[in-house]
Amino acid sequence: MTTEARRFPAEHEEDGRPAALTAADRRALLRFMLMMRTTEERALALYQQGKVPGSFYDGRGQEATAVGPAFALGPRDRACILHRDLGAHFVRGVKPGPVLAQMMGRAGGVTEGKDANMHFADRRVGCVQMVSMLPDMALVACGLAIAFQMRREPRVALTWFGDGATANGQWHEAMNIAGIRKLPVVLILENNQWAYSTPNELEFAVDPVERAAGYGFLGEKVDGNDVEAVFQAAAAACERARQGRGPTLIEAETMRMHGHGAHDDMRYVPKEMFAEWEARDPIRLYEQRLAADGVDVESVSQSVEKEVDEATEWALGQPMPEPGRATAGVFADTDPELGDGEAPWSRWTDEHA
Ligand SMILES: Cc1ncc(C[n+]2csc(CCOP(=O)(O)OP(=O)(O)O)c2C)c(N)n1
């Protein structure tokens, strides 16, 4: 089973791909995917030990879809990140220590532990905290994009959402305003085959990539387990957006390899389907590809392992937050601007050298 890459409408003008990736860029892509998986594995173990309150949600299997688009962003672009996209936070410069502290509700967490394991983002690196009503982050991204357009700034807002989220009215409102105003927004549909236990065939009557045409812009379907394919599509979409050529819907076809949350044993997923996707694991595939190109992938995974070990120790040493801080930072009463994020793609480094 493979994903057939396609553009809809197919005759859309070309845009000078592929974007250049250096050897260091490719190591970084692997590193961020490994950091997501390793941190989430560690967090799941902490959850099972009773140290993570509530439930636990991860993005196992979706690492390429999280990391590839974030890697295409420039420092002044903005990211509206969802619950399966931990790798995007890492690309923007967030470290695993504060993420693990966050998941345990500790003081050193990204939001000082408020709302534990998914409603967090570090505004200092240009990320917007997740809105749980799905898919309202798409509207937030459109709002950011309207601001960039009005100020004539060559900046992009990028967001992710699931296949299930596209059934809700707000998603269609976001698509509509994005198309009408030709907003500089990039919309990443993480089609992980399931919305909780609802399969794709009960979610849409057409291939969702085709829906973009109904709103007047390009839809592009890519293999969401191929980090370079997702990156390339996102880099081209960001470039088009920056040039005033409007939004892009990118459907990254992938699979959620864990339950909806840690409480879900995903018994509704057919075993053969799971096995087929397991053979397409985005990290193993990319490791094989880089190893074939002579990259020492073992040293990358060892350094990530070490960093996450140290981060876990640090997070476990963090105290619980002071009760008096419970409402601090809830409203943007001071300095409401989002800061700029890290943009590790060598293109940005070169431009800022
Ligand atoms: C408006 C709204 N309705 C219901 C929910 C509860 N809910 C949380 S996640 C989820 C499934 C989302 O599926 P999908 O968009 O495919 O994303 P995935 O979890 O598969 O990544 C639902 C129904 C919600 N968060 N918001």
C-alpha cells in the first residue's frame, strides 16, 4: 500500500521544487522526529506510572507530518499546533524538559503545567496554544494570516487538523475565508485514517484533497509518512503564500499508530491495516534512507536518547506549581505579541547569516 501523490486541480502551475535540503537539514529532520517519538514514549511511561494526570494523547506514526511542515517555516511565521504534532514544538525551539514537566503538570512546564499534556504552546517561539474545539485552530490561523496580509508582511500562518475535524462547520468557514481573501495560510490535513473510532469512509464522500478546489485554491496530497515529501509540499505552499498566491490545503496521508488517547486500545482498527502502516513507519523509513546515504543514524538516535533522559530527570525534579500562579498568564494582559521561533532549515540560517 502506498500513497498516490496528487495535486487537485492537477494543472496548477509549478513552483520550482524541490527546495534544497543539506545533509545537516536531513539529520535535523530525523532528529526532530526521534525527539517526538522518544519524548512521547517517555511521557507514556510516566502516565502509566500515574505521574501524568488526565489522559495522554500522542502522535505515534505521525512524526513526519508534524515535523516536515514546521521545518519549512521561517522565524517570523506562526504555527498553530495540534495534539498529534509534538515534533513541531521541537522544531520551533521548545525543549523536551519543559514538555515533560508540562505533561506532569509541573512548574517547569511550558505553561507552568496548566492543562497538562496538550493545550500548551510557547508563544515566545511563535506558537499558538491549541484550541480544543476542533477545528477552530484553522480559524485562528486564518486570523493571523489576515493580520499579515493587512500589514503587507511576507509571513505565513500554518496549522494542522485531523480528518474528523474537516466535518465541522468551522473548517468550511476557514477554507472559505482563506480562499476568498487568498490568505497566506497553509492548512495541513493530517489524515490519520480515523477520528477516534470513525473510519475515513464515514467522514467524507470525496478524497478530501479535492475539497480545496471548491474554495478556490490548490489541494495537494502527499505521503504523510515521508518527511521530505511533506516538507517539500509545505515549503512550496509557504512560498506561494508569501508571494500572495493564496492558501494551500495539504493532505498528508498517515496513520495514528496508538489509540486516540492512552485509554483507547484501538480494537476497531483491523490488524492487517495496522501491520501495513507499521511497515511504513516514518522514522524507520527515513533512517534507512539516510543510512543508505552514509549518515550515521545511530549517533543521532543516541544523542536524542541522552537528551530525553536528562530532560526526564530535570522534569521529575520540578515542583508542582504554586497555587497562587493558577491564573497567571491565562489572559494576554501584557506583551501579547507572539515571539519569533527557531527556523532550523538551512535556507533561513543562510538568509540570516
Ligand atoms: C467541536 C468538537 N467536537 C468534539 C470534540 C472531541 N474530540 C476530540 S478529538 C476528536 C476526534 C478528532 O479526530 P480527527 O480530527 O481525525 O483527529 P485525530 O484525533 O484523529 O488526530 C473528537 C471528536 C472536540 N474536541 N471538538
